[in-house]
Amino acid sequence: MKNINELLGTKYPLIQGGMANIATAELASAVSNAGGLGLIGAGGYDVNWVRTEIRKCKALTDQPFGVNIMLMSPHAKDIAQLVIDEGVKIVTTGAGSPGIYMDAWKQAGIKVIPVVPSVALAIRMERAGADAVVAEGTESGGHIGELTTMALIPQVSSAVSIPVIAAGGIADQRGVLAAFALGAKGVQVGTILLATKECPIHENYKKVILEAKDTDTVVTGRNTGAPVRVIKNKMAVEYLRIAQLGLPLAEMEKLTLGSLRKAVFDGDIDNGSFMAGQISGLIKEVKTVKEVLSDLFDHIDQYKASLEVL
Ligand code: TUI
């Protein structure tokens, strides 16, 4: 099995989460320049926005980077073609199955790494030609599946032969080593990268992450079939209240993506949707992306040796 660093062309076996409205060329290039795989998060943006960010990223780094395509987006099909036209080398996908695009991407020589919440989808993706999968536990921020990282990673690792990259609840060396112990060959992180100098979000978003404790996230959207983990605030409580009233799906989704923008761009503490993982409570300071990656991996052998449990 290929080592993740060889597959991605990275120094560290780390992928940045494809965080919608947050993962711009600025963040992606910072992660790639620090030795991980940076991603431009296409989110709900159109082809023109994504093209501009890809070109910016090419100018900001000579290291490999990728694009994350959020499959619930109405622009997903156009972006699927754009990545081919722009010569993007690595694509990750979220919030759906990328099956219909796989052949075209493989033919273009793109490495495809779908994000999956279950064994069944991981197996389907391996059969369709995926180069690796990100198995994402329900601890993650944003749109999530049901299974915890602890239960998902070993089951996916046993079910497929392609490398598994673990996501959900990882923000320090303990999390990285736990992921490896469960069978993962790499990690994807999102929440820890929110608290970085390079992350282009409103300062209030960073403050919300630093102040959050372990129990401060909730899941909205369970009723609409699109569960989304966010920091519990006025907006989240209100959402959960009206969810019981049974509004149409479109109304609820408008509320979520619109409010994510309010969090990211306006830092609107009450009305923003601050997507973040359960590990937020561990994050206590804003660092540079380079410091975050170094803290996650450098001298990890020494840390491992200090685990005198058995
Ligand atoms: O996609 C994510 N995380 C996201 S996307 C996002 S933007 C958004 N905002 C509001 C509503 C919905 C999306 C914010 N965070 N992570 C990867 C992920 N993919 N998590 C879960 C899944 C997933 C779920 C079901 C993948 C496939 C799936 O089923 C596919 C099928 O057809 O079987």
C-alpha cells in the first residue's frame, strides 16, 4: 500500500478539511507550504470563484494542493469539469457520492479521495477507483455522518485496501497516534486550522473556537437529512426549535449556508453558524499553520515512546 506522503507529495500525512466559505487559496497555500495537503473548499461557490482561487493558489505555493467539492452544491458538476481543465492533481469530495465523476477524473490522472461516513460508501468508492478515502467521524464540524471516529476508522480500514485517512476529533499528537492505531495512514483536520493566523475567518469565529468547551457543539439539520455540527449559540438553539415545526428543506438549508457566511465574514456571534468539531474544547490559542502541523507531527516518536500504558 502506498504511503500517504508519496500519494499526496507531502511532508506530513495530513489533509486540510475542505471547509466551505473558509478554505480559500490563502489557507490552502499556507497548509501546502507547511508540508500538508491544502485544499480549496468549493462549498457553494460557482465555477468562477473556484477558478480564481485555484489560480491564486498556484501563485502562492509550488507544493501540491487540491480542491474539495461539496456535492450538494448546484455547481458541483461544473466544478467537477473545472478541476480537469485547470490540471488540479487531487480532489476530495463531501456531502454525497462522487460516483458519476470518477471515470472522468481518473482519466485526467486526478487522485480522488472521497470523504465517507460509512463502510458501505468506502467500499463503493474503492470499487469506483478512489485512491484513498477520508473516513470522517461524527465528532467533526459541519455536515456529518452518524459513526464516531473510534468506531468508523477500524471498520473502514478492515473493509478496504486503499489507504484510510481519519477525520473527526483530531487536534494533537494523541489524536494522530490514535488514528494510526485504529488503522488510518493519515489524518484530515479542520477545527484546529480555524485557530490559525492564516485562516481567513472573522476574529470572532476564532474567539468562539478558543472559548468553546467540550460540550459546546450541537447538531442541527437532523430532521432534514443534512446534520451539521455547529457551536451552540442563539442561532443553533433557534434552528433546533423551528426544526420541530417542519419547515420545507430548502428553507432550512438557506438558513444554514446563509448563517455560515454570517459567522465567517461578519463574526455575527448570535446569528452565525459556527461550524466546528467536538475537539474545539482542546484548542486554546491561535498559532501559525506551520506551528500547528509541527505540533501534530514533529518528535511524535518521542511522544509515542512516552506512552507507557502496557
Ligand atoms: O461534507 C462534509 N462537511 C461539510 S459540507 C458543508 S457545507 C453544507 N452546509 C449546510 C448543509 C450541508 C452542507 C459543511 N461541512 N464532510 C464530508 C462528509 N460527507 N460528511 C458526511 C458526508 C457524507 C454523507 C452522506 C458523504 C456521503 C453521504 O452519502 C452519500 C450517498 O449517496 O450514499
